[in-house]
Amino acid sequence: MNRNRRQSKYFKWGMTGTLMLVAAISFFFILYRFEELTEVISTLGDIMMPFVYGLVMAYLVCPLYNVCVRGFSKIKWPKIRGKDHSVGIAKGIATLISIAMIFLVIGALLYLIIPQLIESVTVIAKEMPDYVRNVVRFLQDSANHLPDAFKVQAEALISEAGGSFTDWVQSTLLPRYDSILATVSESILGILGAILDFFIGVIVCAFFINRKEIFLAQAKKLILALFKEEHADGILRGAAFTNKTFWGFISGKLIDSLVIGIICFIVMTILHWPYAVLISVIIGVTNIIPFFGPFIGAIPSAILMFMVSPKLCLAFIVFVFILQQVDGNIIGPKILGETTGLSSIWVMFAIIVGSGLFGLLGMVLGVPVFAVLYAYICYAINKRLEKKGLPTDLRDYKTLYRYADIRNPDAEYDASLAEQPEGLLHHVHHDSKASADADNEADTTEPIQEEDDRA
């Protein structure tokens, strides 16, 4: 028996050493072959993109699909060859409705954006000289109101900026016409490839939403086969929490952005401001990005308004600021609620890290991903504290200066010791010495007790 235990212990040591060696080799391989690995990952990402599109679309239309299946299943459909196919017919109709909804939403967005975008670009190209003259006139008028000491410098700066822009167009932009045309051609090919991936994704979406119960059952079966009961229950609860967090955040953000876009369009239409549809779509779409989204959408919109009229641009900036305040304090909390449970600093951290790692997708999904990780970390910390018999309420740790305080929170303790490292270390050493003396007493008394028991 002891021999088997020793062999098992040696086997665990050997496996641990082997895994550490494999991890070290993998780390150095990734470190020295990072560019090649990045290219491989990028190629795999391009190959898997239709499946990504399909899974995302299936996740978004899944609630609509479930409602349609439940509704059409209640209808008494005629039997085919004596068998009831109500569920199959309901699933087929629900799939058609879900796919039609996808095309309807995307088609409506394209119908709103593309004509307005073409019209806006045409107007901008046609009236660009007038816009430039308006901007120059505005700058000159502003310079005329400056003191005489700064007026000459401001006029020289404006003339220098205009000359630099002209030189840039003639020496840099126009000679690169061929490279710009090649870039546009590559972009068109990329758009065509994305359209092809989208249609393949629609097929994947239809297949996935009809087989999602089987996929979920297979995943649960695999989890129960690989993990113990306690760990399996934790994984299933974590998956349910992750789904709830993601769906609450994504659906809430989509509804919130739609409301903001509609409000922006109504106000701009009432005030007869130009580019109402285009700017409303920009504001609504970029509002999906938390925290930084309103600023990202406001910048190009403000530039368009500035070209029309600088005063109109100022009024637009004030309107966007008021709109975002209303969204952040009234509309957003009513729709989103506490779906993430993150403070503002953690939201900013998640967006910055997500955008740095995964670009635009990271900015959108960084917050729910970090919210899930944050919840798991808090759960693990609280479990370890419970095992030690310590409280998990954060308020119990706000006035904590030493370990003994959490054991006896009612004991008086001088908070000024936190500002005196020497005094704090004195108490720590004193507690350690007292603890060591107690251990020594226990060590000297236990053998005596054992001898008495033997006697």
C-alpha cells in the first residue's frame, strides 16, 4: 500500500515537472515566434469568421426564435402520414422569421445609411470650397478680435497652415493616387469577402438555432463527465451567469443606442439641422461602445457641423453633451440597470484593455467579459475567506489595520498606527511573539498530556 502511494506521489511529481517543462518550451516558442504565431491566428480567424458571424447572429435572434417556437407550437397543424410534426413546423417557421428579421434590420440600416452617406459625401465634395472659406473667415474674424500683440502671429499661423495644407495635397496626396486606388480596391475585395462570410454565417445561424438544445446537452454531458459534482455545478452556474450578463448588457445597449439615435434624429429634424439621418445613425451606433462611444460619435459629427457653420457646431456639441448626460443618468440606468456590477473605473479599464487587444470588438465586449471575470474573482476570494472563517462583507475591511482586527472587530485599535509604520510593525512583532510563545507552551504541554494518557 505504501509502495503504491510512493509510486503515485512520484508519478504526480513527474507529471508536474513534465507539464512545467512543456509550458516553458511553449512560452519561449511563442516569445521567439510571435509574428509567425500571429499570422497563423489571423489566418485561422479569417477561416472561422463565417462561424463567428453565424454564432453571433444566432445568439442575438435566439429570444425571437424561442418566442416564435412556443407560439407556433400551440397551433394544431395537420398531421403528416399520421405523425404530429407541430414542433418541426414551428421551428421551421421560427427560423424563417429569425432570418427575415436579420435581413430586415441590416437592410433598414443600409437603406438609411448608404443614401444619406452618398448624399452627404456629394454635398461635402461640392461645397468643400465654401466650407473652407467659412472656416478661414471664422478664423480670421476670431483673429481680428485678438489683441494687437497676438493678431500678427495668428494671421501668420493661419497663412502658414493654409500653405502647408496646399503643399500636402500637391506633394503627398496627389502623387499617391495609385496607392490610394489600390487601397480602395483591396477594401472593395474585403467588403465582398465579408458579404460572402455573412451569407455563410446566415446558414450557420439557421443550423445552430435549430440544434442548440443538442449542443447544450452535449456540453453539459462533457462537463459532468470531466469534473466532479461540485465543480460541475459551479461551471453550470457560471455559464448561466455569463449568459445572463452578456445578454443583459448587449440587449440593453442595443435598445439604449436605438433610443438615443431616435431622440437625436427627432431633435435635429425639429431644429432643421443638416445631416440629421447620418449623424443620428453615427451617434446611435457609436453609443454601443460604453463610456467612450459618445465621444467617438460626436467628433466626426461635430466636424461635419463645423464645416456648415462654426456656431451650429457649438450648438450641436452642447446638444450632444446634454443628450449623453440624459442617457448616462436617466435612460441608461433604466434600461441596463446593474447588468455588469462594475464601477466606472473598471469600465474604463475594461474598454482600454479590450480595445488595445481586440480593437473595436474589444471595446464593445470588453465590459461584459471583464464583468464575468470580476465576478469569478470575487467568488473565489469570498470562498477562501469563508474557509478561513472570515467575513466577506467589504465594509468589515475598511477600518482593518491588522489581522487580529478582523477576528475581533469590537476591539479598540488606534487608527493612527496606520500612519506610523514603526508602531504598526511593533504590534505585528508583538503579536507574532505572543503567538510563538503560545505555540511553545502548546508544544511543552502536549507530550505531558500524552504521557498521562499512556499511564
